Amino acid sequence: MTYNTLNWTVDDGILTLTLNRPDQLNSFTVEMADELEAAFKRASDDPAVRAIVVTGAGRAFCAGMDLTRSGNVFGLDESLQPTLQDMNERLDDPAIRNGLRDTGGRVTLSIYNCTKPVIAAINGPAVGIGATMTLAMDVRLASEKARVGFVFGKIGIVPEACSSWFLPRIVGISQALEWCYSADILDAEEAKRGGLVKAVLPPDQLLPEAYTLARKFVDNRSPVAIALTRQMLYRNAAQDHPIEAHKVDSLAVFYASVKDGKEGVASFLEKRAPNFTAQVPDDLPPFYEDWAK
């Protein structure tokens, strides 16, 4: 599969997904949204991909939406008069999907649904959708040259890409509101102080650190257990009562224990590295598809 706005490279189980419009500072387009959505689905379905590192080509990560498009720059159909009922009942209707649904949200939902760990390596400016797309990623690392901004207020729009769900969970409601109200451009250290990024690194150390972290997530780890863990933490943390987590925990532990769990216990007792054989997606437990819809 080829892409016009992305580069896809897999090396020893680590997929590097590179936003690749460097002359436009990797600004976001509808085509990029479609390709990212497809790429995360492809990564989930590919057993050769164990973890994903997302970065940008050139000096930017993603400078936000490409505002040079003619007509509605967000690719929306202004002839529509949409309602909440449309969103509840017609979400996947082509007219709604293509003419109304936020393209950034389609991307972050595809990341949320992904079964592989995702690390953002923010190598330069990341504003608007360039910032919000990283919120659905598990860990954010930033170059010293990174700049991050939730700048919607400057152009008269609102947070998108499901960021009103993700951002308060990551940095807290007060910090999230301040950043969205002010639309300030944050340097990497300020983003770290606010809890958005894990570490700030010299530019030449950013990707090596991302790969080191990715290796910690996949080496001697069960791909199925990692996939379940990712989805359990995201989904169960949003439940109203811990009993819902208990239901899924019980099923997940059961199915893990009869497959890779046996090898994990044996390797522990025999003081050797495990040889996990279950694969994603083929060996995900039977309850997974219905639960993760």
C-alpha cells in the first residue's frame, strides 16, 4: 500500500509512521486524515507491527490544518443542517462521514482503537490537529525544538479530534481549559511541566529514545496481552463503576492465562526469557470484537 502524505517503515517490529508533507510543514489535509485512519487500522491488523512511533518529516511535526484549501478548509459540506440525531443514527452514512464528521476525530478514534502501543516523537511545531492527534497516543516525547499549541480560539473554532475527551484526562481540566482558552504556543519544557509530554530531548536523541521506549513495550511481551492492556486502560478508565472493569478483567485474564500466560509462568519458573506465540489480531480472545466496538 502506498501513501501520498505518509511514510510507512517497519524495522524489527517497530513501525515508524512519518507525516510527510515537509514543504507544507506536514500540515493536515483530508487526504492525510484518510491515510492516517487507514494506516492505524492496517497496523492493528498486521502481526509484523508490534509498536508504532509517529513523527514528522523535516522541521515540523504537523503545523495544523492546511488552511489554503478553497471552500470550507475543513472539508465540510456547508449545505448540511446537521443535528445530534444525525450523529446518533447516521454516523457512518457517507453523507455524514464525508460531509460532517471531524477528520481529526476520525484519526484519533482510529488511534484509540489501535491494538499496538503508539508513541509520539514530536520533532517540531505541533499545533491544532498537530497537537490533538498526539493525545490519543500513549506517550509523547518532544524535541527541544517542539512547539505545541491548542490554537482553536485564534481562528474562531473549538477543540476537535476528540481532544475534549483526551486532554483533560492527560493534564487535568484546569490546565486543559487554560491552554484552550489562551491558545498559547507552548515550548517543549512548558508542555512537559503541564504533563503533556514525558521528556524533552535534543533533536538527535528524539527518535532513538522513542525506539528505546518502544522496545521496552514489545521485547519479551505478549502482543495479545499488550493489546488487551491498552484497550482495557483506555476503555475501563471511562466507565462509571469499577464493576465494568472487573467484567472485562475477568475475561481477559481467563483467555490470557490459557495461552501466553502459560508460557509466561513457565519462563518465570525456569528463569528464562519467554517465547510468546500468540499474535494480534488472530489470537485476540473471542469477546474482544464485541467489547471493542
